[in-house]
Amino acid sequence: MQFHERVRKHLKDNGISQRWLANKTGLNPQTLWRWVQGQRKMPVEAAIKISKALNLPIIEEEDN
């Protein structure tokens, strides 16, 4: 699962709004929406901010 898909799932599963995430990270809400929907490629800097705000790793650990 790609990072933007995991972010979308995390937000939904935890009842977190994209507006809250935008406020927490200082990112533009409309741009964030496009990234989370997979309409635009998310820059690394934005992924790091989102990862820290949600405590969600950018790279998914593989099950062994």
C-alpha cells in the first residue's frame, strides 16, 4: 500500500479530518487533499510532516 493510501486509511480509521492534518502540518488543505487522493505526487518534505503528525511511518514494514 502506498503512503498516500495509508494516510487516507489512517485518517478514516481514527476519525481525523484532513483539515486537522493540514492545520497540524501547515500544509495547504486543497493540496493535501490532492496528495491523499493520489491525484498529485506528494513531495518528500510533505510526507515527512504528515508522517510525524500522524506517527505513521513513510515506508511500510514488511511482514516476515
